[in-house]
Amino acid sequence: MQRVPRLSKPPNMPEGVLAIINAIGNSARTEILRHLSFRAMSIPELAEAIGVSPSQILRHLAVLEDLDLVTADHPRGSRRAKGRVVLWETNHSRAEEVGKIWIDYVTGRHSPDSVQDQ
């Protein structure tokens, strides 16, 4: 199978759309969102379910959290306490909003201003 070359950022693509594509265009992140949509899970549980290391899960969660696609039961800055188990969930309403932004963009139903700050 021939590999398709990776494109750099198209010049007219809004930053918000690019951030969405970077976040949900990754199969591990999509699986994380899917698993967390069923129930809250910890990083070790996600690592086992997805089949990647906990450190990789943590990096993926950071990307998803930056777009508000996941939420944790402890705020940033208070998660590292010894023995603390942090549970993560998919932010369903934000996932639906992000999906709509992506659909509107790829179907030409967006205005550039509507996705710039997403």
C-alpha cells in the first residue's frame, strides 16, 4: 500500500478546524473519547482498554482536554497527589459541537469567523 504524503496546514484552514482535526484525527484519541463516553475511567484503565502506555494516554488526554473534549474529576494542578485516582469522561456536548464544526467546514457551511476561536 502506498503511503499518502502528509499535508502541511492549508493556507485558508481556520486554526480551530486544524486543532479539531489534530485532536480527533488520531485513532487513539478517538478510541479514548469512545471509551470515556460509556463511563468515567482512569489512565491505567484507558491504557489497558486502548493498548497503549499510560504516559501516551496522558499526552492524548492533554490534547483532548485542551479542546474541552474530556473532563477530569480533579482540576489541573491538583491531580498529582500520591494515590489519587483521576477519573476522566467525554464531554458529550463539546464532542457534538466539535463534530458539527468539522461537518460544517467540510461541507462548506461555515463562516471563517465561526471556527477561528474554537
